[in-house]
Amino acid sequence: MRTFPARRAVLAILALVIGLAMLTPLLPTDPYLRYQLLEGTIYDRSRWIYERIHFDPAPIDVVFVGSSRAGAGVSAPHLQARLAAAGVPAGVANFSLPENGRDLHRVIETEMLTAKKPRLIIILVIEKPGRFGHPAYRYLAPTADILDPGYLANIKYPGNIIAFPYRQFRLVAGAIAPETFGMTRQFDPARYAGTGYDTTVSFTTGDGDFVERDKVVPAATLAKGVRRYEKGVNPPILGPDFADLEFGDERTNIARMARTAAAHGSKVAFLFLPYYTGPHIIQERRFYERFGPVLDASFISDQSRYYSDAAHLNHAGALVVSDWLAPRIAALLAEPATAGR
């Protein structure tokens, strides 16, 4: 009896695995399940974002996207109340998630524009943009965006592609047996965090860490955190002539977000929130100003009583920033939309 050579068996199995992986883009998946893949992580707010967009009839007129600095720095319900008190009724939502990555912000914007009609999209910016995409992008992005992220200098592309088949199989399995994988196919109003979800109050992350947003931290403690933070901040390496390459995630996706917003009749603005004692200079300010105004909240950077750690405001600081934003946003809402470039 002839036996199948071991090497041929291994190659056949490998070919089968590769073939199945190549077919995964064709697998039908539910976007609601995509936004549940990150439950139990620091990004588990993504489920609420999807539910706020698709299952909550309340309008979204002003929306914030960005990293946790925006999440800690702007109280959507407080800002909405201040706008209403000024005679400017507008639904406000804060769709920020921890960590940087413009590719994910573009995905969230695109998802939002499928169901809502925001008048103003405010994108958080910091002193120096990140060079790479967001860690959660490979979980939340549609298939087409995973396969073609839109720019060449994407260092995370190989990892996203390698992880993609597993994601697709997990989504298919979740559609077949959602409870087994901790998912639900139907929206449950009882577990929905609500229209007025406030990202600036204390909370427990999906992985069990408690984040205190009411504390006031001594300036000396904040200064130690600043020194640690600044050690990880690297200045531009390639120079201005190659900024589109070095900061491809930032520049490509910001431009795409502005064009998409303009196509839907939405305006774009940028909010700068500094870290404690951080510089007031925004490296990419001139680039951002091609697409919309920069709302510069650097006035708060030297006020230690408003920071819960080196990079994030506490709840009191968020209220100060939200109060400061209200008249500026009201003025922007009163202006006609202009096309992005």
C-alpha cells in the first residue's frame, strides 16, 4: 500500500490553508458583529458607537473622533446642553477610542455617514501625529479597507492581512452561534449605554481596569508622567519633503475624511488638546488648516488641577474645555459648509 509522502501532505495542507485564507474576503459578515469583536478590551466602546449610529434615532449634529485625549477631554452631553442653552439645538456624540490611528477614525466616520447626517465633524489632533494605523483597525474596518488601506507606507499592512482570515472566520462563527462567541445579532435596548453617554466620567475598561476621571493629581506627579511620555515622542525623521510618506496614515486619512465629509454636506474642524505642560505648537497645523479650522485649547496645558494624568484631562477639565468649545462650535454651525481639498 502506497503512503502519501510527508512533504506532500504538509504542502497539501498548506495549500488548503492558503486557499481558504484567500477566500475569506468573500465571506459575508455582519458589521454589527465586527463592532462587537473588541468587547472585553479597552476598545469596547466601539459597540456603543455602532449602536448610537444605527439603532438610536437621536440625531448626531456634532461628532468628535480621535484618541482617548478626546474621550477624556470633551463631555458630549454637557456640550449639547450648553449649545441648547445658547439657542443652538444640536445632538453631540463623542466617538473617540483609546490610542492613535487615523485609519480607524476614517472607518468610524464612513460608518456614521451611512446612517447619520452630522453638520460638523471634529477631529482630535495632538502636537505630533502618529506614524502608524490604529491597533483596532484590523477588527473594525470593512474588507475593502483591509485589503486596500489607501496608502503605501502602511507598516501595519502585513499584520492586518495575516490577521484578516481569523477575523473573518470568527465573524462567520459569531453569526452562526453568537452566544458562544459572546455576541448578539439583535440590538438590546436594555444594555445600550444611551444617547447621552459621557466619555469623561470614571469608568471600568472592558479588560477590568478602573479609570478615575474625578481625581486631581499633584503637579509633581504629572511632571513625572510628562517625562515618561516625552521619551516616546520622536520628531520627524524624513523632513517636510517626505511628510506624506512618513505620516502617511495621518495625511492620507485626514484628506479622505475631509473629502468624504464634504461630499455628505458636513464640515470638518480640528480640536487640539495638549498634554500637561505640552508645547502649543502643532506640527501639522498648516496641513489641517487646508480642510478646516483648528480649535486650539492649549490654554489648559499649564493647569494641573484639570489633568487626571499627563495626557488626559479629568472630568472638571473636560467641562472647562466643553464650555470653551460651545460658542466656537455654535459659530461653526452657523457657517455654510465648504468643500474639502
